[in-house]
Amino acid sequence: MIPYARQSISAEDIEAVVDVLQSDWLTQGPTVERFEAAV
């Protein structure tokens, strides 16, 4: 395998994903709204 990029995933990133997976909102919802407002 030829490596082409090294990802950078912080503990904070992992925590944010886990929070969403444990919530009632996998699609749409407050996290998506915050993301869309930020970009």
C-alpha cells in the first residue's frame, strides 16, 4: 500500500462522533445545523 496522506483525528473529534451516534439524530438535527452555519 502506498500512503498518500496521514489523517489527523483528535480525541475531541472522536468524542463528537460518539455523541452524535448516541443521540436521537443521525441525520439532520442540531449538530448538522451547527456545522452548516459554520461553513
